[in-house]
Amino acid sequence: MIAIQPLWASAVSARPGRRRIVLGIRMAALPTTLAAVCLLAMAGVSRPVAAEPSSDELKQLSVEELMDIQVTSVARHPERLLQAPSAIQVITQEDIRRSGATSIAEALRLANNLEVAQKNAHDWAISARGFNTALANKLLVMIDGRTVYTPLYSGVFWDVQDYLLEDIDRIEVISGPGGTLWGANAVNGVINIITKSAADTKGVYAEAGGGNQLEEFGGARYGGTLTSDVDFRVYGKYFDRGAEEFANGASAADSWHQARGGFRIDSQSSPRDNLSLHGDFYDGHENVDTGGAAQTSGGNVVGHWTHLFSDRSDLSLQSYYDRTHLSDPIPAFLLGALSLAPAGTLQDDLTTFDTDFQHRFTLGQRHHIVWGLGYRFTHDVVRNAPALGFFPTTLDQNLFSAFLQDEILLSNQWSVIVGSKVEHNDYTGFEVEPNVRLEWNFTAGQTLWSAISRAARTPSRIDRDLSEPASSALIILEGGRDFGPEYVTAYELGYRGEIASRITGSISTFYNVYDDVRSTGFTPGTIVPLYFQNNLEGHTYGVELSGNYQVLENWSLHAGYDLLEETLHVKPGQFDLNNALNETADPKHQVSIRSALNLPREVELDATLRWVDDLHINNGATSATVPSYFELGARLAWRIVTGLELSVAGQNLLHAEHPEYGFPGPNRIEIGRSVYGKIAWRY
């Protein structure tokens, strides 16, 4: 959950959870077998006869079809992936299914342009182009247009972001600023999770299984038709995850369970009008090793209307209501042997109302314009724990926004995109986030693009309203009343195209300049309270490579490589208690290779090998590392008959356990090998 105590000493606290429960399927002999089989598959052991897919829904996309995928996150309207002038990668439904992922956080490992590290059984660190600390705050995440980051720290509680993975259509992952179209917090990237329409999920789907870590799980969905122009679906999902372990083999007591359900209704009331109404509800329980248990619950309802004037003009209106509840045990605040505040429970109830209007049209033959207006209202009520709190405890905030973007066709091969978003928030007033992109389609299947963008990360409640402890005469850390936005100016150059008949690839390079990044200062004369300031600056640069190779009709490979260099320092004449170490926790290199192989008799064999470089992490001004590691994931599936599939999947097959995050010490949690079996039925 929040994992911020004590912030002044460490920004990478682990949050262990619930006690270990032993349920599900015992598979002690499977890890070695899976590892051996999938390594052979990645090496191309034989030239098997291609197995015909049982349905179009499960077919493997060719390299041409991959480039023809329609994406919406780059320009806020559908366009071919090949022609999207941005560092975007798409995780398809087929990618998710064949990966064996069981949650959205796990599925995001499929995007090479993300840093993904599992902290414990239920918490993840996920970011793009760096700054992947415990309080990572520079990545905007949306599910069907609904923003899911919390204003507590401008980040994402990944333990409550989930869905029935079978019903996700695709996940679009943009690395690089997206503030012009999507606004604040789209500083280093945008993740847009898009679910299938109700018309695409008719019939019955059910799944169940279990294993050593994912001890038991189940899910079901039913979709149908209400009238000739109205389709619907309802779904439910449940899982129970076991505990991870500390390095000494003791249980981390961080097991947890969660249940969720939801619905979707789609209506085409006329040939030009589409209406959608959908909602999701969840409830979860996460034990904490310091005592007690975290409780999470919430629900949302989203309405969306689209009106089509022509194939070159449309408008849309979306509104949603979202309510979340968090109850999080906070340990006592200790300063050496002195207890400043006892243990207690922090509770947060957040209500969000958001509405967004967009209009797209053409002006003449050369101008493709999209513009829009937005408004968001949040009502946040916190019941402070003695050791951690926020003041004021009740806060209402308003966010107003407007954007305009013009895609100008210069010739048949050249186009330029110019736009900006203007936002007004209650903390810092107006923020302007411009963007210029140049696109050159120098052949029918190849695109070169470049961009200059500016984005802002506006203050969160931690930055402004934090008090640690909350009930003590001596405050050690508090929010900075004058804390302002963090800014990035990004320079990008990229290429995407069909390199050969069986090979597609992309390369994105970037150089980002950051200013007014968060630091920790001290009060003159009294030293404490420490408080947040904007005393850091610096830059990052890197390269993101991604490629697909259709080796045979029934065998494809995907490879990715990321290079990231980060340099942050204290501004001249300023001060930071953590010596500019507290805002970054990222590997320099990442490599991944995925293999998808269709065998005879409706058998599928999939494998993923990944290598993550040393991750530099800090405890205050002291730097340490999480060691580099290789890991292997695999999935073996057999479609017994049409609609019925058995599979076994494993993650972290090369090690019994290893750390992916956290400062070295007795409380650092190691992520264990996980194997589970699954049965899925579609009718």
C-alpha cells in the first residue's frame, strides 16, 4: 500500500502482508520440467507441423497484422500502430493469454518500455523511463478512460488495479510525455488499458486453478444480447495468493485475497451513436507483518457516448464516478529508542467525479484537429494514524483542463503535430504542456518520427499535506506548503517499420531534462521538521528497442532491450537530505526474449527469458543495490476440444526466490518461484 514510513529515512519500505495459507495444487516437480522444455522451445528445437487455431479469437498475429493494430492513446483517435509517432508498444489479448499472467501488473512485464519490479506478494513498482521509487509518480494509468492514480501521492496502488484478463482487448503503453493530451502526471509515460466491447464477449467464459503462490483463483463472465442493438456482459473474479519469504526463509506474512466483479452495456442507438455504461467493484484483504491487515474496497461507474458525423469527424463525452476505501495499518514511529507515536490505522476515502469532452474534425484537406475540455472533482477524507497523517484531513480539489492539437499534413509523406494542454489545479494554478511532433512516412511500411514535449507533475497530498508523525509535539517530516510542480522537457527520435517480410521493429531514443524535482530540506535553526522542496534537477537519456520475428508460420519471437542513464543532482546553493538519491531506483539495462510456438494437436508452448541489471536503491543518503538477475517464465497449454483448455504456467523458474526491489536488510522480501495449473472454458 502506501509504504511511506519512515519517508525521511527510506523511500523503499517493503510492505509485507497476510499469513501463508496452503491451498490449491502442489506442483513441486514442475519448475525444472517447465524450464527445460521452454528453453528448448526458445532455441527452436524442431520444425513442427503448424496447428490450426481453434478460433479467430486465439490466432497468432502476423507481423503485418501487428503493424495494422489500431491505437488511440497517441492522438486520441484510432490510427495504425505503424503510423503512430510515439514510443508506443501494444500488449494484445493474445500476448496476455499466452504469457500466463494472472494480473494487470504481471501483464505489464510484456511491455519492454516499462520498468516492472515486484516488491512483495501484493505490491509492485512500475514506471517508464526511470523514477521507479516506492512513491513513483510520473506515470499516468487509465482503464477505459478512467484515471486510476491516487492524489495521495500521484501514483498507482497496483494491488487494486485488476480485471478479468480474458476481457482486456489490449494495453497501449507509451513511454515519454503525454501531457498535451492526457494532462498532469503523464510525465514519463501513459498506460491505457482498453477492455473489449460487450458485443465481443458474448457467451460463457469460466476459469479456475491454483498452485503454490497463486493458491486458488477463479473467474467467470457471461455476455449476451438484451435487444437487437444492446449487448451486455457481467463478470466476477477471485484469487488467494500465498506469502513470499525473507532471505532467511521466514514467511513475509504478506499473503492476500481479493474479489471483484463488474458489468458492461453497449448500445448502438443509431448508426451514428454509440453508448456504453460499465462499472467495477472490488474488496480485498492484505495481512501486514507489523500487525493487523490492510483493507481495500471500491467501485466505479463509467458512461461514454460517441457521435459520428463522418469518418473524419466525431465527438465524445465521458463521465465517471469512482469511490475507493483504504484502511492501512501504520507501525509506531520510532526515533532510535524513542517512540514518538504508537501504531495505528490510516484510513482514506476518496470520491472522484470526472467528465471529459472531445471533438475531432478536419479543416480543409491538411488539418486534422482534436480538442477537448475536462473537469475533475475529488473529495478526500483521511482518518489519520498516530504515526502518519494528512492535514487538512478533508480536502476538496478541482481540476480544469482544455487541450487543442492539430495534425498538419505537409505532403503525402510528411506531417507535423502541434498542440498543448492547459490545466488549472488548486495547488499551483495554471500549467501549460505543449508538444510538437514531426512524422516522415518515407516508405509504405516505415516511419521516422521526432518530438519535443513538456509535461508537469503537480503536487500530491504527500508533497503538501503530510505530517509524520501526525499526533506528536515533535514533527519529523511534513509536506512543503510551497512545494511546486516538477517539470520535464523531453527530446525524442524514433523509428518503426516492417524491416523485412517477417520482421518488424522499433527504436526510440530520448533525452529528458528535469527541473524542480522533489527534495527533502530542513528547518533553519531547529532542523526538524524536515519538509519537501523542489531542489533537484538533472537529466536522463536512453534507448528502447523492440522487434518481432515470424520465424515460421507457427513460431514467433519477440525481443526487447532498454538502456537508461539517470543523473540527478542538487541545484547549486540548495540542499537535499538524501543527496539526490531518493527519486530514482532503476536498472540501467533490461533485456527480454519471448517465444510463442504452436505445436501439433492444439498444443501451445510459450516462454519468456528476461534479464534485469543491478537496481540502485537508497536508504536516506546511503546507496545500495538489488542484484541483477535472469528469470524465466513458461506456459504449456492444450486445447482438449473446442472451447476447453488446460494449461500449466510458471514464473521465476530459475530461482527458488530472489529480490526484485528493496534496500538490503532483514526486511527485504524475495519473490519466489510460482507454478499454477488452470482450466478455461469458452462457450
